[in-house]
Amino acid sequence: MKFLQSALLAIGAFLFVSNYANAQFQPIALNGFNHDVVAEVGNSSLATTTVAMDLVSLSNNVMYTQAFASTNAFGGGGLPNTGTITDGSGSYQMADYAINNTLLLPRGQSGDLFLNTPASYGKLRILCLSTEGVSLVNATLFFTDGTSTNALSNVTLNDWFNTATNTVISGFGRCARVAAVTTANGYPNNPKMFYLEIPLSCADAQKSLQKINFSNVTTAGNNAPFPNAFFFAVSGTP
């Protein structure tokens, strides 16, 4: 009997570890976004966004949806109209394109993304990118019990062009932020969005996550206020 009990416990532990290791990342509903950088309707990418993602005088770009690409006869690109982005590890859900859909942090700035419903997670993945060069970012987790954990420190966030590590989606294109847009560029290979992964400790995985604070702590380079760090979505495994 003891042998059977031990065997069953071992099998249970194996199945638990296997299921945990293979768990898919699922979208976490958030609020706290401060800008709209996705053009979704009509011909004006200026009217449907709040800010350019990169240097205005030289680049002045935003992203656009597949519907916007079709309306304006672009040759390709476009983010999924639903805002759902998938890869081999799971999915992410971007905020409504008609409202603020990114947390934009120039160098030296920080901001919070709040979970609509606090919950416990084993791992987190952040859908994000940097413009005008790579950013260094920090992330701090805050829990409903009042505790916090420094989860990322001086981690490199890739520039959205011509890098590959931790790519989630690529080739969705970009267009100028103007009153009447006529062309788009970057596709079929650029730009790219990436993930940053945060594994939670056993203790933190038992707590309810309330918010994540992000900081753009970049100090290198002479292109202030750039680079810009953008955070679009968070997914987690239970």
C-alpha cells in the first residue's frame, strides 16, 4: 500500500510539473494605458492616434490595423483587427484600438499597468518594444497584500527594427502620423514586438498580483528623450 501511495504521489507530481511547464500564456485584462498608437479607421492616422512612436521630425510613425491597411490600399502589414496576438507559447490581448492602447515611457519615466482583476500567476510575459534604439527597463510587481518584488532590473528591450530575440509578432508595418496617410513601410519583416518574461517565486505565485510598475531607466546615448519603451499587454500562466 505504501508503495502504491508513493507511486501515485510521484505520478501526480510529474503531471503537475508537466502541465505547469507546458501551460499556455493567457491574456490578463489591464488598465493604465496612456496613449493610442494604432490607427484603425479612415484615412487619418493623426486623428486616430495620440502620439508618434518615434522622432517626429524624421520618422513620426505609428502602427495600423489590417482594416486600416485595406482601407488605404497599403501593400501589406497591419496588426490583427481583434487585437489578439498569438505565438507558440500562448496569446496576448491588446487594448481597444479606439482608445489608449499602450503604456509609453520615454527615458527616465515610469508608469503602472493595473490588473482589472487581481489574480495569482506562475509566470508573466510582457508584450513590448522600444523605438529610437534599445531601452533598459525595470519592472516591479505589487500584490494585494501590500508587498512588492523587483522582478526586472536593467533588462534590454529591443528596438522594433531588425532584431529577433524574443519576437512575438513581426512585419506589421508602420505609417506616418499625418492627416492623410498614403503609404506604409517596414513590412514584411518589420517592425517587431517582443516579450519580456517574469518568473514568479513560489511565495509570490501564491499572492494576488495587483499592478506592475515599469520604468525606462536608459542612460546611454545622446538621443534624449529617446529611446521610448512601449508596453502593450501582459499574459500569464496560472
